Amino acid sequence: MADELDLLQEQEDLINQLHIQAARARSGRAGESLTHCEGCGNDIPQGRRDAVPGVRVCVACQQHLEFQSKQYQRWG
């Protein structure tokens, strides 16, 4: 059972890395980063704007969007 859990965790880590790479690839076309999240209106920290050029949402909203996407893929 532990080996299966380790494998699932490795797969989840890989998927997360692929999402990050895809976001960075898209960011080249995304234009300038927003200073405020288009989801909730909160400030987007400069560190996030530097790390993800063209970012449009804060970390909390990004996590929510990714969770919704996973739920949709699982049940959709």
C-alpha cells in the first residue's frame, strides 16, 4: 500500500510540475502581470509577478482554480 501511495505522490508531483511549466510557457504570451487578482481583487505580491510573468490571479485563487479543474476532470 505504501508503494502505491508513493507512486501516486510522484505522479501528483509530476503533474504539478507540468502545470507550472505550461503556465510559464503561456506567460510569454500573457502580457504584463496584474497587480491585483482578477478573481478576488487582492494584491498579487511582486515575488509572484516576477516568478510567473503575465500572472492574473493570486495564489489562493490559482489553487481554487486548479482544485476546480481537478474536480471537473475527475467527475466530468
